[in-house]
Amino acid sequence: MPFLLLSLCIFLQGVNAAFDVLLICNVNVYELSQRLLLRKKSFDVIICMIFKHCVYFRILNAFFPLFLRWFCCCSLPFLFPFDWQIVNYNYYYSLNAWLLLCPWWLCFDWSMGCVPLIKSATDWRMVWLLLLWCILVGLISQALCSQDSQRRRTLTLGLVLLVVPFLPACNIFFRVGFVIAERVLYLSSAGYCLLLAYSLGHCLRCALRSHQWRSEQSLFTSALSVCPLNAKVHYNVGKNLADRGNTTAAITYYREAVRLHPTYVHAMNNLGNILKEKNELVEAEQLLSKAVSIQPDFAAAWMNLGIVQNSLQKFEEAEKSYWNAIRFRRKYPDCYYNLGRLYADQNRHLDALNAWRNATVLKPDHSLAWNNMVILLDNTGNLGQAELIGREALRVLPNDHTIMFSLANVLGKLQKYEESEGFFLHALRINPNAASCHGNLAVLYHRWGKLELAKKHYELSLKLDPEAPGTRDNYNMLRRKLDQLKRSTP
């Protein structure tokens, strides 16, 4: 009994000391152990160790306890080799760990062959030993070497509470006469509960974070509660909202980003673009002008500023902004395209064609530039050149229905009705709900004299877009002509 009381006091003191060292003093066990291992042991330490062992053997009366063979067979060296004793001891550890994890197998007495011994390396129960030590090594490595001090302290304390109370029953310091006893796990369950609670918290945190990573929206929004003063967080949330079409909410986040970081030029640029689309051109111009004054080589902001100035009919300033954008980004096909639109608004047709041609050279699949060249040449009466440009564009973009539509209009004016019909029909196969395509094909049939087909496509066009300009008048004109033909037929 005195031995048990003394052992209990020693282990309780060990647990209390570990709590003080880890949580109160915030000592890094790994660094402390490294310093102790590298330092030479003094003579006083050796004397203390000898004295401790003398007291230990005095308590035991210099004898280890003796047990009958049916208490714990693997503890008897004359019955079982030493290496297999170690294997079976470790198997008992794994069973104790399983009882902590799932206390389903409970028994008042585990002796006399209740747990069959492992006698072969091919015994499948060897897996549990390996699993136990893999988990322990992983926990110990995290407890000693983790960069997170909170994790390091929690895991170290949990391991101390788990392992230290179990040491008297582990057959390391002295032999015990039982195989498994649930009572020796009572104190160890405190460390188990601590490790389990920490692991569950970590798993829940991982699950929550994984859920937040499922979409850009949830990921960016989750950062608002963590870093509400980070302008980039508000910028990313605003950009995501704008990409999903919620421009009203996006404006709020972009404004907050600019407020938090007054020189955040990308937020100014995106906010200016949204305000431009909402026709709030004056504020958009102010934001974009401020952005380029902060970062003069911001080509995208220069181009967007030019678009806004063009909408405000500040043509000279817009042209300068476009050329500044091209100066800072030589290969900028979108800027050449917008420059061409500016020239077209000023009736500078040759300059517009040159700008759009530059856009198609830099980006051969720039559909809008090709289409605008065809339309401009068509509107200015250069039908032959418009046909050449249209055919060249279709060699690059063979399935672009807008270019087919524009080329079909040009061919219809050149009275190449069959080719024009082919392009109209091809465009409708790609985009069958284009009301303007049905309407212009109806006009082609009307001129060509195929009145029934013209009527059919007029009706399809009006069905898709009842307010289509000119289509209703053309349709009424066709109906009057058909009525006259019916009356004139005997």
C-alpha cells in the first residue's frame, strides 16, 4: 500500500509539473530537450540519479514482484523470449488504446489466456502494433516540432496526461501481474479526452474550411470576418459579385476597398467600369483619371478612361487616352478596336479601318473588329471591299454568325442572292433565334421574288421580336402585294 500511494503521488506530481511547464511557463519541450542533451551532465545529476534508484530498490526490497504463470504469461522470461515479450506488451498497449477509443470489450479479469499471445510475425494482429506506434510517433512529432505553439502545448499536455498515468502498468519500469485492467485507464482518459477534443475541433475546422473553398464566393466572403480592414478582400468579393452580375452589391465592396486603400488603382478601375455601364459617366471619369494619375502605366485604366471620355463626347481627350494605353501596352487589340470606334463616331473612316485592321493583326479572332470593318465598308458603299473583308474574316472565324450576317447583307446588295441566302441560312443554323437575321433574309426573299418564303421569315422575325424596326412595315407591304396578286389571278 505505501508503494502504491508513493507511485500515485509521483505520477500526480509529474502531471502537475507537465501542466506548469507547458501551459504556465510556456516552455518549448523540443528546444529544452535539445539543450539538455547537448549539455554535459554534471556530477551532482549523476549522484541524484543513483540516490533515486537506491530509494526505488529499497521500496521494492530489492526484489521484483513474482507472479504465477497464468497471471501474465508474456511477463515470464523462462516461458517467453524477450523479443516476443516486447511484441506482446505493445499489443497490450494497442488493446488499451482501443478500450479508450471504444470501451466495448469490458471484462473483470483478462488473465489466464483471455488475450492470445502473438507468436508469429505473420499474425494479422501485428498491424495494430504498427498502427499504434505510427499514431504515437505522429503525435509526438507534432507535439515537439510543430510551428504552432498552441498546437504544440495542447498535444504535449494531452500526451503527458495520456502516457504518464499509464506508465505503472506498462511493464517498463517494473513487472505487473495483469494483462489488461480498465482501472489503469481512468487517469489516462483525461489525456485521451483532451486529444480527442482537439482532433475533433481540428476536423471540424478542416470541414468548415473545405466548405468555404467550394466556391470563390464563399472563400472570399469568409475572409471578411477575419480581415475586415483588408482592401484586397473587399476587392475580391466585389469582383466575384460583378462576375455573377450583381453589380449593385459589387459597387459597395469596391467603394469600401477604395476607402480602405485610397491608392488601390485596380479597385478604382473596376468600379469605374461598372459606373460606366450604369451611365454614371462623370464619377467613372473621375475614378479612372485618379487611377492613371496614381499609376501612369496602367494601360487598362487608360483604355477605360478613353471609352468614358468618348461617351462624354470628349473626343480629343479620349484619343489621347487610347494612345497612352497603346504606348504602355504595345500589343493591345481591344484598345485598337475602341480607337476605331472613336474614329468611326468622328466619321474618320480610313483611320477607323486602320485601327480595326491593327486589332485583327494582333488578335486574328477579334470578331468585333472584323464585323465593324464589314459594316463600315457596307455603309460607305464599298461593297466589293466589304465582301473581301467578310470572306477573309470567315476564313479565320468560319462559324461566326455575326460576320455571316453582315456578309450576307453585302452579297444581297450585290444581287448575289444565292450566296447571300446560303450565309443567312448558315447563320440561322448557328443562332436560330436571331430576329434580325430572319428579317433580313425575308427582305432578301422579297427582293428575289420568293414571296412565300419572305412571308414565312417575316413572321418568324416578328414572333421573336415584335418591335423589330422596319420588319412590320415590310411585312404589311408584302401582304398587300400578295393580296393584289391573288385578286389579279383569275
